[in-house]
Amino acid sequence: MSLQSIPLQNIEDARKIRKLRSEIKRNLKTGNISLSEAFSDSLIYKNLKEMKVIDSLCSLPKRGRIYAINLMKEMNISKCKKIGGLGKNQRLKFFMHFGIENRII
């Protein structure tokens, strides 16, 4: 499939989604929003659940890729998992680690 066969509206929508996700990561990194706030806001949550777990963990303040990889190993989460695709036990471990309770994906 070539780029020319994709409707322009779809390309624009994809750009908006990527921009929104980068803003979410930037806000997490700077501490403007916490992970629990991100999960409680419906607009942010809608985009957050489509992000990879490793990307969201790397976006936390004073945390990096090594922290994210080690934490994911601890929780038995694959590097390619998205937040919305976590299993029941993985969700439970993830939310308990960050003090986010009563949130169901």
C-alpha cells in the first residue's frame, strides 16, 4: 500500500493521535500529570491504553528505559505489550505498584 492510496483525512488523524500521545508523555515526564491522573481522565486514558507499557514507564519523571525494563520483568509484562492489552494479574501488579486502585481497563 502506498502513501498516495491512503486518504488524507486518515493521515491527519494519525498525526493528531501521535501529537496527543507525545504531549501525554511530555506531561508525565515533567510531572504536570501523574499516572493516576492520566488513568482517571477519560481523554488521556483513551490514548494511554493504546501506548506501549514501556513507553509510558519511560515517560515517568526521573525514570528511564532500564527502570522500565526491570519493572516489566518483575511484573511479567512483555516489552511489546500495550497498556490496554495487559492481563488481569499484570493489571493488578501494575496498578498496585503505582497506587492506582479500582481502575479496570
